[in-house]
Amino acid sequence: MKQEDTLVVGGVDAHADTHHGAALDARGALLATASFPTTTPGYAQLLDWLRAFGEVEVIAVESTGSYAAALVRYLREHGVRVVEVNQPHAHTRRRRGKSDPIDAEMAARLFLAGKAEAVPKQTDGIVESIRLLRAARHSAVKSRSAALVQLRDLSFTAPQELRDQLSRRKTLRGKATLCRRLRPSVGELRRPSHAAKFALRAIARRIDALDDEIAVLDRQLEQLVRAAAPRTTRLLGISTGHAGQLLVTAGQNIERLRGEAAFASLCGASPVPASSGKTTRHRLNYGGDRQANRSLHLIAVCRLRYCPRTRAYAKRRTAEGKTKAEIMRCLKRYIAREAYNALRADLAASPQPTRTTTTIYCGAGPIGITRRRT
């Protein structure tokens, strides 16, 4: 029976079709485990099931950025505190094995042990829109690169007459332009010359279509990023592409980070001690979001070329005996601090999505649907 004074800690092991939940009390005693479907009624059942044991203090969820993204949004809409669990369960598989109930229980126990305190990213704002468009653009760029490489390789093995014709252009883009003008005979595809023309023209048209797709995505991304981060995009060397990556890395709720040092560590730009004996130094951080680290690196390269202050700083640190890699590490750390403060100001000023409830009547009765508006 439900105890009014019982504090419940929930754990969720997320999958594509089902989420497995576990309920623990504040002392760590396992109350029950159950499985729920990954639908809105299933999320409601999971929350009602946990509340049947007492007051829900927190729910520790695995895969908050993938399988459990919709569940996290639902729980936040209903005022439930959610923490992210990513740390593997040490020695659990050796001692107890692995199953969905065990993983859900261990997620809740990690919170009770103080090892799960990360706040999941907010995925109902403009930053999530930027992430989705960037994901589509990234796949389009990869597909275009693969198509260009395939066009180059096929041109190497094409009949000599066609190869001589394409050799008039030195670049892959030029060869693709020539391939779009080819006129193969469909009735003569048994001949390798016409089959090669048909294949090369198809690949060239694919490259052209991907170019148009990337251009459309770039236009939409530029509008979204400039609206979300106007201060950040005005900083020297930070384009809309770099700002979009830093926004996605930080998340809509950037206040979940403890400070600019945490943001630098998240971007892989925090110094790592590498001292020994009489040597005192720091090395590069090989962890963190490598795409965000790449953006910081390119910003530093741009400032080393166009910013007098940055060039003077690099000259001074070189005179002190710093290597180029150490100077770049220091520059990326300073840029991370500057970008964090600008992003925090931008996201604090951006409008938050408001929720309105619309009631739709059907044969089974009224259904409340929550809609977000910005």
C-alpha cells in the first residue's frame, strides 16, 4: 500500500519499444520492477506506478538523449526531477548478471550513491531544432563526399575515350559538371561505355541534389542560430556553424553546467595535469565533445590570423618556452570561457517554449494534448 511519508527513487532502463522501471525507497530497498511501452499512455502508467509507492523524489534514466528523450520530456512536463545515468555499473554484471530489471535498479542505486547527478539536456527548444537540422546536414555532407569519391573511382575505370573526355577538368567538381552533360543510350547499356556514362551521370545528379539540400539546410540553420545566439555569432571567428555546434554541445538548459570550467571540460578544452618530478605542465584533454573541440580549434586558428591580441599572446607564450600545441590548448580554454558567457546570456534572453493544453473529444472521452509554442 502507498505510504504517504515514503520517498521513492525511480530508475529506468530505456529501450526502443519498452522502458523498464524500478522503484526503491530512500534506504535503497527494492520495492518493485515493471515494464512499460514507449508511448504517452505508457509514460503515464510508469509515473502513476512510481507514485503509488509514495512521493517520487527523482527518477534516474539511462539514454536520456536517445531512447528516453520522449520520456524525459514527459516527466519534466509533470514536474518530476530527472537525472542522467551514463556511468557503467561497476562489478554488477560479474556479481548479478545483466537484465533490464537489474539495469533499472542499478540506475536508481547510482543516484542514491551520489554518482548520478547530471541534468539531462532540454529537448523542447530552439537548440533541439538546430541539432536536428545539423544532423540532417551532416548526413548530406557525408553522402556528397562519398558520391564524389565514387565518381572519381569510376572515372578511373571508365573506357579510355570517356576517361580522356573527363580529364579536361582537373577537379572533382569539374568532372561532375561534365558527367551531368553525358547522354548515354538506354538501349545500349550492355556496352560498358554507355553504362559508364549512365552511372557517372546518375552520381553527378546525386551530387547536385545534395548540394541543393545542403544549401537549404544552411539557410535555415543560419536563421535559427542567429536568432538563438546573436551575441555569440558577433564574436570574432565564431561563425553560425561554430555557434550551432557550441549550442548543441551546451544544450538549451546551459545552467545545468556548473560553470565555464565545466563547459570547457565538456568541449575537451580543459587542461589535464601532466607533471612529474621537476616538470610542471599540462596536456591536451582527449575527452569531451570532439566536434565542439574542433570548433574551438578553428576559432583559435582564425584569431591567430586576424586578431592582433591573439597573435601578441601567442608570441609572448612562445618566448616563455611554450610549444604550439600548448599555446593552442590555452587559446581554446580562453575561447571556451568567452563562448560560455556569451551562450549563457543568449539562452537566458531567448524565449522559452510555453505549453498549452488542448482537449480533443473522441469515443472514449476527452484526451488532453500538450502543445508547445514559442
